[in-house]
Amino acid sequence: MIETAREALSDLEEYLAGASGRRFTRRLTTALTRRERDVLALLADGFTTAEVAEKLYVSEHAVRSRIKSLLQKLDARTREQAVAIAIREGAL
């Protein structure tokens, strides 16, 4: 059901972009899990991997795993680029 809603939202965004004459760009941040969003938000606030782990009560390994995953989903090469994508898309 959630996937159907995401597809409908994507279709609506594409339609509205076309109707307004704007170039359509797919929102990459919609693919992120809640925890990946949490990690990304803390990275945007300038926290290190160790500090993010402490704040989220997880291991540093878990944080690095989430970062690796969100970098792939956002097609970003660095943490900074991932934060920039999220800001540009209004996810942060």
C-alpha cells in the first residue's frame, strides 16, 4: 500500500512539473528509511560517526552501514553530497 502511494506521488510530481514547465527530477530521498534519514540529519548537523552512534544508541558499525546504504540510494559519492541532495529536495 505504501509503495502504491509512493508511485502515485511520483506520478503526481511528474505531472505537476510538466504542467508548470519545470524540468522534472526524481526525488531520491523518498527511498531512504527512517533511520537513514535520522543519520543524514545528524550528519547535516556536523556530527561525526561516533557522535551519531551515541545519539542513536547504536554501534559505529551500524552508522557506517546506514551511511553506505544512503549514499548508494542517493547516488552520492560523499556524505557532503548526500546532505546537499537532501537539502535540495527539501528532505532536511
